[in-house]
Amino acid sequence: MAETIHITIDGREVVAEKGLTILEAALAAGIDIPTICHIRGEQESTNPCLLCMVDIEGRGRVRACVTQAEEGQVIEVHNRDLDAFRKERLEILAESHYGDCRAPCNLTCPGGINVQGYVNLIAKGEYLAALMLIKEKNPLPIAVGRVCPRFCETRCRRILLDEPIAINHLKRFVADYAKEARFRDTEVGKPTGKKVAIIGGGPAGLSCAYFLRKQGHQVTIFEAEDKLGGLMRYGIPGYKLPNREVDREVQGILNLGVHARLGKRWGTDFTLQDLRDQGFDAIFIATGLSRQKQLEIEGAEHAMCGLRFLKEVNLGGKPSIGEQVLIVGGGDIAVDSARSARRLGAKNVTVIYPRSRVELPAHQRDIEEAEKEGVQFFLMATPLRIMEDDGKIKVEMARTILDEPDERGIRHPIPMPGSRLTWTGDTIISALGQEGDPTFQSYGELEASIALTPRKTIKAHPSTMKTSVAGIYAGGDAATGSRTVIQAVAGGRRAAESIHEYLTKEKPSVLEPRFNFTKGKRFEDVDMHNFEGYDIQLNEVMPARPPERRTGDFGEVQLGFSEEMALREANRCLQCGCLGLSKCTYRELCVDYKVKANKARTRLKYPLDKSHPFIVIDANKCIGCTRCVRSCRYDAFELELSLDEKTRMLTDVSIKINENCVSCGACVDACPTGTLSKQDSVVPLLPAQLSSVKTVCTYCGTGCSLDVVTMYGAILEVKADQENPPNYGQLCVKGRFGYTFYRSPDRLYLPLVRDSVDEPFREVEWDDALKVVVERFQKIKDEFGPDSMGVLASARCTNEENYLLQKLARAAWGTNNVDNCARV
Amino acid sequence: MICGANTTEAHPIIGLKIRDAVDRGARLIVIDPRKTDLAAIADEQEGGIWLSIRPGSNIPLLNAMLYTIIEEGLVDQGFIDARTEGFEALKEHCQDYSPERMAQLTDVSPELIREAARVYATSDDSMILYGLGVTEHKGGTAGVIALANLVMATGHVGRPFTGINPLRGQNNVQGACDMGTLPYIFPGYQATDDPEAMKTFAKAWGVSALPSTPGLMEPEMYDQALKGRFKALYCVGYDPAQTQSDIQKVRRALEAMDFVVVQDMFLTETAKLAHVVLPSACFFEKEGTFTSGERRVRKVNKVINPKGRLKADWEIICLISQAMGYPMIYTSPEQIMTEITRLTPSYRGISYKDIGNRGQIWPCPSKGHPGTPLLHTEKFPRGKATFVPVSYIVPEEEADKDFPLVLVTGRRLEHYNNGSMTRRCEGFDIIAENELLEINPGDASTLGIVHGQIVKVESRRGSIKARVKVTDRSKPGTVFMTFHFQDNLTNLLTSPGMDNKTLTPEYKVCAVRIRPK
């Protein structure tokens, strides 16, 4: 036993081995002293990060990494002054740091999906892993991939270069791919014994059910209609989202073991108290908004309700609407009603809206599609009166102007004095949007105690989805008012997380810090030098049926990307989000010490260096810790730092990997920021999201220990296992980078068979191949004896496989003709 | 002392450890015709020695070292007396191998040979690492014996930092041999003609008898196939049509067979000659154990699920066996390992479950045994070790008037064997896109060829094209190529010569000529 000493660290008595530094002694005792530049067992940095400074009683402030721990020392790691000093140091480092922690697409997605991650998994051909990464946040990718208004794409930096990545089309591609591949996602958590009731089987309810089930809770959805899907089934028309696709999404959720009680209407068939009495531990209300705003003009009773019209159409009905149809409103329901009306045979469909074109609440993309299908938009106009006359509808209308601003500064449209127009046609559809319906409060006592917002929706906390009643949560449109499917999905997920915490008292395992260095929140803040060297490559155009064909039926308009298109599109991604995220000690400390991200530099200083075959160098992110140089065993790393003498701020960095480099990759794994990252490793993850499996390298006979980082069946990177023999953290180029063969496009997946070698191979199923193998081996054995056959085993296969091969030769066939490739 | 091993490229982590040792003051002796990284380090090191040997002359060189050790009284007589036998005969045999006489044959000066012998013999601890540069010769086995003679004469064995270590080229060379995929042994090196072993295995495998005819080694299978007597081959995870020597012959042999089944991840050169190709899962997609070069049995864990309907090799083998009427019913590699440990004395104490992340080193004869990293501490397996005198075995083919250069083949850092894995990994073709013919500047200028030029390389068996890399790494009179590239099959050139015992091809020596294209 080595000689020991006694020291005190932040009031804790520590017995340490003699001869260690304070940092090592603390580490050995499990006490964390912040440091960036220290590498265990290596020389300390020539440009120390100074974060490991500690106060020793009676001695003052010292660097823990170079100060010996001595008997009786009383050490403070944390005090106000030290922590302030560290914050200051981290902020000085920030002044020369430039980059995005998270990509704008990722930050913008209401669902919080790791957009950059899944786009790049698609680029690597890892479609199922991409799908599962999406499903971490969005269990309805088939639906959302067809109807999302794509918040992410509006912030895509590629807009500054040419066009945004067609992110949502990529989402749809992997969702459809998984469907084709009959991929099933049925893994659920261990049963918790907790029961949750969900009222409403729309996107919010389904999403909540999915995430609760994944945690192992028992979930029952109560749905008033005959089928699950909510607005996705009864609101969104089939030409955008076919019902069979909704069926698939619903089936996927049900396959997890989610219960559904169909045709059960809240208030009629049960109350909240009934659910509690049935033993449900929590309730999530996601009933959506079934009430449409009323048209408040004379003769409004002659107008058909848009929401009901869409529902009827989606159920396969063919309401008789005649040839001339007028639609009042400008939102999704209006445009969907108009496009549906065209498909029902209406020749002349007009949408009337009292404001200008850019103010139409419906998505511009949908408006364009509607126009292509012959829908007309009559803008700056409003109906005043509806009359029925001999089976025809007559509408009195006026052009509108904008009134003086009201007290909130909003200018409302009003009829232009003296303007009078008349429209005569067959049907008028009112599609003014949905609104809250407080009648549920009359269902029971519990219901009555649920608080409402001023807009008569259920009042729920925006991040926990808690209502005013404990154990009851609300989300989706019922709480937020009319929003998109992805927002409902996000609400359902947040509710599930919150309910899980309520039921189990477990905190969420991965917390995404809000801290984010950015190259610019607004497009105009982003340094255009970032895009130098990129070629213009416009996005892939979604194949669609031509307008004249698609108005003849309710079949889907958009046909989906082919694999080639998806690969091309995904490869356009600029990879804004930092690929060093999972190893970024610097960011973690910035979070811990509450550094302000706006301290960071705002301009690109050094071009991205992608000249190394495996390593990307982004000198803009360098904080000068010199871990890279010190980890290089081949004198291949050239790092030059210039520092401001007074502040020690990094004023200039030069990073070069010279011709000595053997591509072992040690420098990348040592870098505590995204300055060095791996070309192949393209999914930005938080440290807590990293999961790895230990295994052994299978190139040469050294048998190095590997730490393979994986995600949903895709290998993200290979690292050296620091703890285990024989390599203890070292690897060669093959060990660290030679793993992508497993997803090579020419990998064999099915047996190949042919009768003679001058024929081409046929791909066959396993049973057929085995039949051929067995019959022909047997025939040769019978005819020429077992010694006419042999086995060549492999120095690449496992012991178990080699054992079986010689057993096959000797025991099954009866020959000693077995050898292996050890000679090569 | 590193003999015939380019460790920084073929075993980079071992190379790194050697460089670390050199940094800490270890003296380095490198025996290699090529100026490999370690050869260069040895050459520059104060007290280091690089013996740039003529390819194929290991035995005369090693015998000359032994001669020096004996002549200069550097032997460990105590060790020789206590642990060995047959030293007198060896001493007698060595008389013909003085460094002065061997200088011309080995192309190494007598002073250097003597100096190397002294450094090796007199160091407190000396360790030998050797690679395929020793074994892939007609005198491969004899070369290993020559090394062993050096070890035993100096007593550098059985202690930490000593001994003789073969560097395994493939991840599971050790394990494949341990498991008995050799024609003459059962698992655990138990002879197939030992009646006791036959009885044990027949009983364990539930058969009335096991074959008593001696099995064929791989090259013999090809010979028999060409004679029409070997009809069917089941080839798993091996690509002899690219990596065997003299592959024209291998290909003819495969074509002569009635039925060839290849099991691999990709359509290899051998798979292209098969009747049936069975796709297999890779090591990320399955579990099991590998035994590394230090006899360390390591657990390989499943990292990802196999894509599509891929199966692990062991599952496919079981399916074939069962369909042929011999039941092989295992649900996991663990069950197979349990059977292995029952039948393999050196693996008896290996526990699949508890193997951990560090592995277990055999011999591990009983449960709870810590494993045996260091062998021969007290005695050798047969008791006393025997010195076996070995003589120079001339390579099958030497440079001559028509084919004036010697081709040495080997590995490069950036690729691995037939390249089926590395050549499919992103980035690797950037660092090493194609085959390179390494040639000394002097030879290049004599031939009038320049760096980057594409030339024809011809041997008596074939001809391929390759890009020239002029480098002083190649010894004058020798050229070097790898065998990693499917589009440049170097083994069309290599020699038909083989080690007469193991039938290991003589990859390290064949006569070639170069023609500007």
C-alpha cells in the first residue's frame, strides 16, 4: 500500500496516495475539479486553461493540475470568488469561439427533433436509425412528414446559399421507407403498474400514448369517433394525408399495447371522476377543437360548415355542392375545403378573404397548390348577406379597406363604403377557423374546476401541460388553440414526460441546456464567408401528380422522394450544429458557470479545413487547450497559438496536420470542443445521449479494445477504450475509422445461387439457398465420400464459429479436411 | 529484436508500444530488408541496429548470430543446462555459419551481425517479436526454430519482457488454430490420430467414429481438386482467390471443383467463383469470442443488429449441419463456448459470462484460474526444450537474369488483407487509393522509370500493372507490393514455393521484372 496523506477538499476529508497532484487526488476521491486542458497521464498544457485553480488555506490560489497534494492541506474548489474567476476565464475563451452548438433547424423545430442528426443519418443510408431518431420526439412521422408546415426549413442556413434542405420530404422518405421495410417499433419499458387515460385520439393523444407506453405505463385512449386519428383522419383531406397512412400511424401506436375505447364520448359516456374511479392515475385531455367559429352575417344558416364538410368528404361522402362554390375564410380549413370542392366536381371555386394575400393564414405552399388546381382567391372582400333563391345561393359582398388601428394597433378590415357586389352560385362554405368550447365544464365537478384561458381553451402550463387540477393534463389544440400537427405531437410528448415524472418521481434523463453559441440567430447576423467554397445545388423537387390529374380524385398529390433523391438532398446539409457536441467539455462548463453565449465572436475567422480524409478542422472553435498536440504520438499535429498578454485571450490560431499523420484519430477524441471532428461521425448528440458498446477490433491480431458509439442500429463512431488492454486508449486508422464497411452499398444481404460458374447469380431466400447447399454437398458426399469435401475456416470468424466448422467437417461430414486462412 | 515484422503498419498499436519502449531507452534491433518505420528508428538510434537482410536469408543470419553468441561466450549456460537439451549438436551445426561467411549470403556486414548478437544476448531482458517475414518463406518453420534457438541459448524466456512473440496477422489466427480448424488437430491441439482424443470427441459429438484418414491442408485441397479428387468446398470468411499465393492455380482448382460455397459479407474474388454465396453478419452484428495474439480470449459484443435477414456465421453453419442430418442446436455462442471449454483443456477455465472487458489469457485450466500471461516460467510443455539445428533453405525462386528483382509482399497501414472491409470504408481510398510498387531510387533509375509512372510487373506466373513509388524503403534489388487491391491482384505474381511443413506460401520472395508500360 502506497503512503497516504490527508487533505480537506471543500470540507470533505480525503485520504490520498502520496505523490499525486491535487487534481489527481480529487479525481481519485470522486471530487470533480473543473478542467479542460488536463489529460490523465500526459504533460500539462503550455497554455493552461486555469479552470482547475483552487484556493489552499494559508497558501493562496494554485493550479490543481501541477500542485502536489500535501498532508494537511485545506483546499477550496468552489467559493464565490473562484467560481467568478472561472466564469471570467470561460468568457475570455468565448471571445475567440465561433460556431453553432445546435443547428438552427434543430432549435426551430417545435417538436425539438434532432433534425441535423436524422438528415445526416439519411445521408449515410441509415434510414431506420434516422426514423428512430425522429421518433424520439415525433411518433407520427408518416403524417407529419406529409403535412408539417416545416418551421425548420424556414431557418435552414442553406437559404443564404441557395435553398433550404427539403427536411420534411426527407422525414416522409424515411417514414415511408420503414413502412416498405415492414419495420416495427414495438419495444416498450418495463411495466410500471401505472394507468393513464387519454381523452382524444388525435395527434396529441396518440403522441402522449406512445411516449407513456415507451416508459412502461398502461395507456387507454378514449375516442368519441369510431376510429383514432382525430383531425389527421377527419380534418386533413386524403390528397394530403390518405386515411390508410393515418391507419398505419395509429396501428403503430396500438402495436405498442396501447388500449383504445372507441365511440366513447367524454360527458356522455364518462366523466373525469369516472376515470379516476376506474383507477387511472393520470388523465391527459387532448380533445382538439371541434367547434368552428360562426359566420355572423345575415343568412349564415345557408352556409355549410367547413369542418363538417371536410369530415364528410374524408369519410368518403360526396356532398352535393354544385358547380359554383364560395368559401369564406383563409385558413387551412378554407383552402382544404376549396381544394376538396374542386375534387367533388365544382367548376368554379372561390375563396373570399377580407385581407391581402400575404395575410392569408393558410400556408403559402397550399395556396399555390390550390391555385394550380383552379381555386380562385378573391381578396380584400367580405360577404355581407346570404340569400337563397330558387335553389341558388346569392351572396352580397363588399370590397374591404383597413380601418384605423385599434388600441392594440391592429387594423381590421371593414367594408368599403358604397361597395356592393353579388355572387350567385350553388354552395357557400363557411371556414372561419376553430375555437375553444367550454361546455365540457358542465360534465362534472372535476371538469368544472379546470381553468380556462381567455380564449376558452383549457389552461395548461406550456412545458408541463399541467392543468389547474393535479394529475390532469391537457395539450394539443384543446389547450393551445388551433395549431399544427407537430405542435400537438410536441404537446403530447411534453405531457407524457410530465406525467411520467408525476407518476414515478423520476427526472428526465437527458436535459437539453438552453445554452447555445450561435453564428447568428437571424439570417442577417450570419457571416456570409461561411458559405465560401460551396457549390450551388438547388433542392430536390418533390414529384407530384399534375394538377389536371389530381383534381379528378382524392388520391395523394405528392409522391415522395426516391432513395437517390433522398440521398442527394440529405447530402446538401451544411451540418451547422457542432459535431463535437458530445465531447464538448467547454460547453458543459459554460452551462455550469452560466456563461453568456453572446460573449462569443460573431465573425468567421478561419475557413473550415476538410482536407484530411477523416478529420475536419474548424479553428474558429479552438480554445487553445493543446490537448490535440499532446495526444499526438506521431509529431503530426502543428498548433500555433497567439495570446493577448494581458487577458490571455486567444488572438490567433493555426492548426495543421502534417504528413507524419497516420490518421489514428487520437487528437479528435482528445479535443474538448468541436475544433476537431470526424468526417464520418455526423449526428450531433449531447454527452448524455451517447451510448456505446465495448467490443474488440477485428483487424490485426492485437485485439484492441473498442468503444463503439451506436444509435438505433447505426454506428456513429468508434473510440478507443481507455481502460482496457492492450491498447489503453490508442487505436490505429483501421480501428478508429475502418468501420463503415458494414453499411457499404454492395454488402450482400441475400444468398446468391447458380448452377454453374459461367451463369450469373440469382438472389434467393435462405431456405432455397440452404436446400441447394445441402443437396449438393450430400450428393457429392454420397458419390465420392467425405474426403472429397473440405472446409476452409476463418481467422476472421469467432472461436465458436471455428469450433463449429471443424465439428461440421469431422462429425457431420466425416472428414479431417478442414483448414483455415492463418497463413495469409 | 523485431524480425520480419512491419509492426507500425501491420500491428500499429504494438508498433506504438515498441516506439514507447525505444523512447524509454530500449535498444532496438530490426531484421528486415525494407527500411520500415522501425528499421529507420533502429538505424538512427544510438546503439540500435538495422539488419537490412537479403530476402529469404533469415536462417543464415540467425545462425550467424547464434555462432557469435557461442563463439564470444555470451550463452546462458545455466539456462541451457537446466532447461534444454541438444545444445552440443547445435553448437556443432553452427560452426558453418560464421558472420564472416554469411555476410555475402545475407547481405549484412559481419560486424553488424556480431553487434546485433551481442546486444541481444547481453541485455538483461531481450524480447523477440516476429511476423510473417519469418514464416512466409520456404524455410518459414526453420526460421522460427532458428529464433527459438537464439532465445534458448541466451535464456531470454520465461520472465517478463523476454520471450518470443509471433505477431498474429489476423484477429483470430490464434483462436482459429486453438479451435482445431487444422486438418491434424482437434480443439486444444489434440492430435486427430490420438485414439484417446478420438474417443473423447466422438463421444462428445455423439458419433460412433471420427474420420481416421489424415486431412488435407488447404494447398493440398487445391492439388487434389486439380487431380479431380477434391469436389466440394465450404469456404467461410476467407478469400484465397485474392490472398493465396500463385492464385492462378487456386482459381483453376476452384473451377475444377463441382461445388463451392462461399460465406462472406461481400462478393469477394473467391465468391465470384462460387456456386452459392451465403451473406454473413459482420463482427459488429454478432457476439462470440476472439483470441488475440497474446492468447487473450476476448468477448466480442453485438453492437448493432444485423441488417435485413443477415445471419451470423455460426447460425448458418448450424442450419447447414442440421439440414444434412447432424443436429447442431445452439441458441447462443455462449452454449458453444461451454462445449468448447469442456473439450479444450487450455480453455477449461474460460467463462463466457465472466470474460469481462479485459479477456482471459489461456492456458486457463480451471474455473477461477487467473489465466497465464507468461509461459515457460518453470518448464517447457515437454519438460526440457530441445535445440533443433536448422540449415539454410533456399527460396523457391531467386532473382536471375530474366527476372532480376525480388518482390516482397506485405501489408500497408491503410488497408487490410483483401481490402474487402477497408476498401469499403469512407476515407480509406483517399489515403491509399491503389497499389504501389515500392522501388529503390537506384533500381528505378537503372530501369528508367519514375515516381508515379504505371509499369508492368511480371513474374513467371503472371503480370499486373502498378503505380511506381520510388523510395529508399525498398532495398536495392527488391521491390514491394501489398495484396489489398481487388483490381491489382498481386498474388498473380507470387511464388508457388511453400514452407515444407506448414505449406505457408513464400509470399516474401519471388522473382519479377519490370517493364515500363
